[in-house]
Amino acid sequence: MPNLELGSWELVDFDGATFDWRDQDGYQAAFAALAAHMLLTRLAVEGQVMRVFVYHALKQALPQLEIIDVEQEVSGLRMIKSEVDIAAMQAAIDLSERALHHVLATVAIGQSEKQIESVLILALFAEGADDLAFVSIVAAGENSAHPKPMLAPTIRSNPETRCFFALAVLL
């Protein structure tokens, strides 16, 4: 793992061996150390998440390694939610809705997408969000028809403007 991610592992009290690298040294030595530590022959991975360089580094360090994509199986497990999971998702929805209602009540003619986004972000944190799950999207007018609109400080709302909001929070 990149050296800068070691702190994250300490937060979860990980008790296994870790092999880190720094950009200036490259990652090959870390993967070679992993190969010496664990004689892996098969490895299950999430194919849509695994970085291409990790795949190549593993194959270089362990040429006989069979890498198996278990994306479907893992995705199926993610569909299973406990009552605690559902309650947390509902709390995030409720928080997001309160923030969005606040924003909709304050949008004024002539505001830019960037200005509206700023109000949205402040409202999300004021309602209790710990972080944003992804960058919030506020799009107005023609920009709202794009699947991934770019915030435009020059697009201004007017009485006929339609706005699109995409947001997610972490509690």
C-alpha cells in the first residue's frame, strides 16, 4: 500500500503484516516482500476496483498467481443490509433532504451554480454530515441535461431554470 495510507490501517487496528512503498522508491520492493511473506497461488479480487498497476505488480512478484475476479459475488453481498445499515442510510437521506429543502428555500434568481453548491455544502454540514461521499453536483439550465455537468460560475438561475442536484453524505 502507499505509505501515506498506513495511518488508515492503524485506525482500524489491523493486526496483519503490511507492505508499503513511497513514490520515490517505487512499489516493486513492497510486492516482492509480500511475495516472500505469503506464497500465494490464488487471489480473489474485485475486478472493478483493483488498480491495473497492482495486477501487474502482483503478476511480476508472483508469476504463477491466479487472480480471480469475484466482483459479482462481492456486489451481491453488498446488497444485504442489516437493520443498522438501513437506519444509517435513512439518517443520511433525512439529513440530505433537510439540507436540500434549506437550499431550495434560499435559491435566488441570478445565483450561479457555484453559489448554490456552496449553500448546499454548508447546509449538509450544518445538518450533521461528517463528510461528503462524493463531490456534490448542482447544475442549472442546459447544464442540467449533461450526465456529469461541470459547475459553471457563469450559469445563473432565472425563473424558467431547472436545477439538478446530486449529493451524498457520510455520517
